[in-house]
Amino acid sequence: MVLMTFEAYEAVVDESGYEARGRERQALSLGIDRLERIQKGRFSFEDLVESLLYVRRLWTIFIEDLAHPENGLPDKLRADIISIGLWVVKEADRLREERSGDVTQLIEINRLIRDAL
């Protein structure tokens, strides 16, 4: 389902959003870099919290944009991406609260989204 969502996203987004997609890719890449540092164990507790809050804030912005009535994506696609975003936010919170210790899925989802842009 996730791959179908990304393919649909690519099909709907047109050239006019090229610069915005570039900024989104950069923001996701920064989040991925931060998550990979956590995965490799090269972080302080402060780095952990800052990195997870960054990813959480980024996805909150995406969710808010997707929920806006003027967003041009089809309703089903918007709903699918919002669902993914809500999972990302919850998973970042679980990691921050030390209820999980594995960032692998969080990295993979962020890569899939970034690469689909």
C-alpha cells in the first residue's frame, strides 16, 4: 500500500511544485541523517531528543498541509499520507520516551517518502 501511495503522489504532483518538493526532500534528508546517527549510536541524549523532535515537527507540518482544504492532492492520497505521518509522529514519540529503541522503520519510511518526491 505504501508504494502505491507514493506512486500516486508522484503522478499527481506537477512541475509547479518542483521547488517545494526539493525543499521537502532536503528537510527529509536532514531528518534521515539525524535518525541514522541515532541508529549508529553516535548521539547524546540531547541529540536524540532534538533529532526526534525535528522529525516530529517536520511531519506535523506535512500533516497540516495535507489537511488544508486547498491542498490539491486527491482526498484518498492525502488521507493515506496523513496516516503515514501520524505513524511517524507516534513512533518518534515512542523513541523519545524510550518505549522503543529501533529507528530502522522510521528511517525507511522517511526514505520512501523522500525518494517519491
